[in-house]
Amino acid sequence: MAGEKKYKAPNKATVAEMRALFIDPVPDERKVDEALKHLKYLVEKYRPLMLAMESCTKCGHCAENCHTYLGTRDPNNIPTNRADLFRKAWKAAYTLEGKLFGKLVGAEPLSLDTIEKMYSYFYQCNECRRCAMVCPFGIDTCEVTFAGRQLLHWLGMVPKLQAQVGAAMYRTGNHTGLPKPGLVDTCEFLEEEMLEETGVEIKIPIDKPNSDVLYIPSSADFLLNPNTMMGAAKFFHYLGVNWTMSSEIAEAGNFGLLFDQRYTMRHNIMRLLNEAVKLGVKKIVWGECGHGWRTGKMYVPSMADRPIPVPIVHLHDEVSYYIRTGQLKLNPEVNSNPTTLHDPCNFVRACNMADTLREVITAVTTDFREMTPNRERNFCCGGGSAILYDEPEMYDLRIKFSAKKAEQVRATGVGEHGEGYLVAPCSICKAQLYPMVEEHQLGVEVKGLIDLVGTALYPPIKKND
Amino acid sequence: MEYLVLQILPYISVTIFVVGVMYRLGKWASARIVHNIVLTPAPPTLGGAAVNYAAEVALFRSLFKGDKSLWAGAWIMHFALLNIIGGHIVGFAFLGEQFKFIGTSAELSKEMSNLLGTTFGIVIWVALLYLLYRRFAINEVKLVSAPADYLHLLLLLGIVTCGNLMRLIPEYGVHYETAQTYFIQLATFQPVHLEHINFIFVLHLLLVQILMIVFPFSKLMHLFGMFAERWIINRPYVEPAPGLPGVKVSASSSTTTVTAGGKTTAGGV
Ligand code: HEM
Ligand code: SF4
Ligand code: SF4
Ligand code: SF4
């Protein structure tokens, strides 16, 4: 039968891990039937998906514009061919032309093998939407990947990584699985760190009642990207904002977007809205996380089960507003290393944030160099949608997916003397790029954007004298 | 054969075309736009979105930004196609004298009509050949093509070739008057009586009707897909107002009333 290892794919979640997501995996002999049912349901429900199935002209323009194809030259990574995993089955089962003419019109009945292939190639897509941007019709293969992963989730086929993160969210309200004492401890540690660094007493509050602002950090910022957490704290402190985080939802990311846009996504969103009301805040401010902000900005309105109680904004939009209105005194000289910016796909192609990022970065650094292409035409880092797998063959794919990014960074010359900054204001981009800048020997250090805002607001004491 | 192609088939093919397209569009319409998946940068106003929409539909802007040679082939092909379809309609309606309305004499108008028709006929033929060449020559395009993708181009090439033969070789020529008569007879459900018809003309009509029958069941529906998909991803987006509660606002900026910003699509799953 379809061998487990015929296609490169991340390890699947076990039955127990799937049951933690309230899914009973479908046995192989029923998979094709179930998949066909889900396929029909999804295609007939989501119009962008329907249009991807039915109006692609196969012009091929998307091929050279997908970094996963560029990095691997694997024909299945051409966006329209990725969509074909669905399209062929859709045509064969549910269209007249497919039933009559079969292969001639690109129809092919669904098989167990195709389902394995879906598992492989839908999890080789970074959901970066560059294909949608370049397609003459705007056909969004990311929508097909979303639907594909939804279908696989319902069959019980989810990578361990996504499944474990999803379950951690149910359990603790963040992806890292940190319980409240852990969060509080970390924050205290970071407070001390900031005191030592700047001489200023800056708080990082958790579950503080009567706050005005609820800050939603990426949970990776507690441990992996502490400078991002401290940067945000410095910014709020500077403006005297009465802010807090919540131990119930200390997570900007929403893996629901990435593998289950139903229960997992909604559960996370409702948790957020509940907390906002419980804490009585007036505004929710989102931290550095690309896919998370896409969810927060674009999917909360369509997923929420009740009206959204308070406005939801992004930290960078706030920072740029206060820069624009001249209310921040910044010392960009402290960030004088050659700096380039990686535009997170979700920020620039799905959240309108390209200008904002530039307004901020040019105000807090002195040697900023654009990479090309940039803004909405930027290429993904290769980690998008958290395909951050560590199994050797998947890790090898991550290196290939980031080849285009490496080429772009190198062309800016920021890393020539080994002291460049690569600003990547997205938690997943950071997780991907930390190892990738080493693999590609780029001579740069990966930074968050708000990290640099923090240092420009409160320069370290040592550097000041 | 002639009787079938000229008298019977047109009613069948037009019916299939109309019903098929409506069926397909109905199917699309019953699927919903559930989430807001606007592609950014998105303009804040409807006017701005309309400009983007028009630039995509009329000029293939995304294609232009990404691949100039594909853009040239595709845009020229479609521009010529649009003119040819338009030319068929006004040409047959006014017997080539349509340019009288912009002040030419009847003879000059006929000459212009013929010249334009011939030119676009040759242009589209070349553009189609280029697109076909591309399908064979560029590896990525080959990798994504199904047999039907080649056949569509061959079908169009067949139609255009017949058209050009009728234009360029007097022996196969068909006059505007003949075509007009034919359409009137068809439209009024009269038996078709035509003089000077030839094999090429019949073949041209047959291929066009095959195109009409295939149309609703093929990627040619991209004609409508363009409008439908752009309507989803080229929308305006209004950003929520910035400004944090409790922060004193500087004199230069007005106090912000916080609104839940951002146009969304009809929500709910
Ligand atoms: C508003 C109307 C239309 C728009 C905006 C449009 C747009 C496009 C675009 C952007 C492409 C992709 C580029 C390419 O592959 O060449 C394409 C391909 C194509 N279009 Fe259209 N189209 C329209 C109407 C039509 C019509 C009415 C026909 C024929 C009856 C047609 C026939 C084709 C064919 C055959 C291709 C594929 C070319 C190839 O294989 O390379 N189009 N169209
Ligand atoms: S660019 Fe769009 S129309 Fe062209 S092959 Fe890719 S998805 Fe299809
Ligand atoms: S979303 Fe990105 S990774 Fe996925 S197919 Fe499109 S361009 Fe490739
Ligand atoms: S990981 Fe970063 S670059 Fe890559 S898809 Fe997310 S936002 Fe895009």
C-alpha cells in the first residue's frame, strides 16, 4: 500500500494526540470515502476554494513565484499543482467534464495514495499567499492548503508539532504549554534583566485587574525571544499605559488557522474575547506574530460568536502612530548595525502592514537597507504556517525553502562583516530564521522589530557612557 | 452536415452555453465568502479598490508585474479577442458601415472594418501560437498542463485560422451581408437559405459552436472567475483607529474614538 515514506512528510500525531484534539482518526479503508465527503463540503462552502478549483487557466505564472518550488524544483510544489491535489479529485467526483473525460481534462479519482500526497504537500506549503498575489485572477492556493489541512485534520492526519501545539492551547492558553507560575516567574526575571540593562524599573504585569490594555504576546517571547517581550514592556512603560497580559491567553498565535479553522481557531478566539471582558480592558494589542495577527485581525470578526467587545490593534501600528505624532524620543544610534527587514508574509500580504514596518524601522535604526523584492512582493522565510519540523528530511526541506530568503539577505550586504541585523517581526519567522541564518552563513543576527524599539527608547546603560 | 451545423446545432450549442454558464455561476454563488481574505496592501476606499479591480481585469496588472512576455502574449490575445467579438457584432449589425457614426464615408468605413478585422485576426493568431509555444517550451508550464489546456488553444487557433482564411483568400470569403442574413434567419427561427457558403465557413461555425459547448465545463470560465475572485481579494480595508487608552494625546492629532475598524465580509461560520 501507499508506503508511509513514499513522500517526505512530518511525523503524524498519534491516535492519543489526535484524541486530545477531539478527533478519532479515520481508518485507512474509510479514508477515501470520508475525504470525498469533506472535499465536497469544503469546496461547496468556500467560494475562494471553489474558484481555485474551477477557474485556473494553468498559465504557470505561480510556479516561479513560490519559494518552495524555487528551493526544491519539485513539480508538486508548484502552487497550481498543489491545488491539483484537490482539483483532480474534485473534477473526477463532482464535475460533468471530469466524469466524462477524466484525465483529458485533468481529473483523477481520489486514492489513498493521493491522500498521503496531500499530507506531504499541503504541509510543504508556507501559506504565504505569494501565489495569490501573482496569479492573474488572484487564485489563492493558500486557501486550498487551508482546506486541505482541514480535511486531513478531520481524517486524523495532523503533524505532531501542530497537534501538540493545538492541545497545549486547549490546556494552558498558550502554545508553549506554560502554566501561570511559569509565566509570572519569567516576567519577574525579565523585569530584573531590564532594570540591570537600563536602570529603569519596568513592569511586565500578568492578570492585573483594572487594566486598559490587554497585550497578546507570542508565547515564544517568554523564552525564545525575550527581547521582544522586553521591547513591548518598554514601549508601554514609556507611554505610561496601564497594561497587562493574561495567563488565560498568553498567545498571539492561533494554530487553528494552520490546521483547523473551526474548533481550534474559534476556541482560541473566544478565549481571547472572554478574557477581554473579564479583565475589563478597553483595547487589545497584538504582539509580533504573523499568522496570529492575520487571525486576530481578519478572522476574529468572522469567527466570533458574539460582537467583538473592544478594538483589536497591532503593536506595530501603535508604535508607528506614536512615532508619527512625535511622542517617542528615540535613539536610533544605538541600533547602528547594518539592518535589513524580512517582511513577514502575513503582515504584508494579509494585514496591510508594509508601510507601518518601515515607519518604525527607519526611526529606530541608522543603517537600514531594503532587500529585494520587498513589501508585499517579499518571499517567505520558509517557516510559514509553522512547518518547523526537525526530522532530518524535513529540516533539509526547511533549508531549501529558505534558500530564496538567504539569497535576498546576502544581496543586501548587511552580513558582510558578520554584524548585520535581520529584523523578522514574526515569531515563526524567528523560529525558522534562527537556525537558517547559520545554515546559510549569513553573518546576521535575527531580531524582532519591537526589540529595536525597546533599545532605542531605553538605551542600555553600558553603551551610553 | 451543413444543415446540421448551420441549422440545428446553433440552437443546441447556445442553449448549452447559456444554461451551462448559469449552472456554473449558480454553483459558485452558493459557495460563500466566509472570511475576509483581502490581499494587501488594500486601499481604504471603494474607489481605490475599483481602480485595482479595473487594472487587473482590463490590463492584467498582476501578470504585467510578474512576467512581461506572458503578459504580452495573454493581453494581446485577449485584447484582439475582445475586438474580434465586438467586430463580429457591429460588423454584422451595420454591414461594416459602423464607422459612419464617427464621420467616415460608407466606403471608408467598410475599408476600415475590413482592415481592422484582418489585422486583429492575424494578431490573435500570432499571440495564440506564442501561448501554445509557451506551453511546450517552458518546463513549468508543461508541468502544470493537462491535455485539455493544449486543446483549448488548438481549438481557438482552429477558429482563428478559418477566420483568417475567409479574410485572406477571396475564394473562401463570406460577406457581411451573408452573415447578417444568416443570423437574422437563425434568430427568427426561419429555415436558413444561404448563397456563397463554403467549407471553411461551415468549419468556422462548427468550431465556434464546439467552443460554446465546452465553455461552461472548462477553464474558459475564467472569464467569470476573474470577476468573482477579484471581488473577494481586491476590497477596501479600513484600519482601526490607533491610540492607546490612557495615553495623553499630543496636540497635533485629534482624540481618537475607538471603533471596531476593518470592513469584514458577512461573518459567521
Ligand atoms: C474579461 C474576460 C477575460 C479575462 C479577464 C481573461 C483573462 C485571462 C488571463 C489573465 C489568462 C492567463 C494568461 C494566459 O494563460 O494566457 C487567460 C488565459 C486564457 N484565456 Fe482568457 N480572459 C477573458 C476571456 C476569455 C475568453 C472569452 C476566452 C475564449 C473564449 C479566453 C480564452 C483564454 C484561453 C484559451 C487562455 C489560456 C491561454 C494559454 O493556454 O496560455 N479568455 N485569460
Ligand atoms: S497563476 Fe493562477 S491561473 Fe496561473 S496557473 Fe497559477 S493558479 Fe492557475
Ligand atoms: S501559499 Fe506560498 S508556499 Fe503555498 S503554494 Fe502559495 S506561494 Fe507556495
Ligand atoms: S513565517 Fe513569517 S515569513 Fe513565513 S509565512 Fe509567517 S509570516 Fe510569512
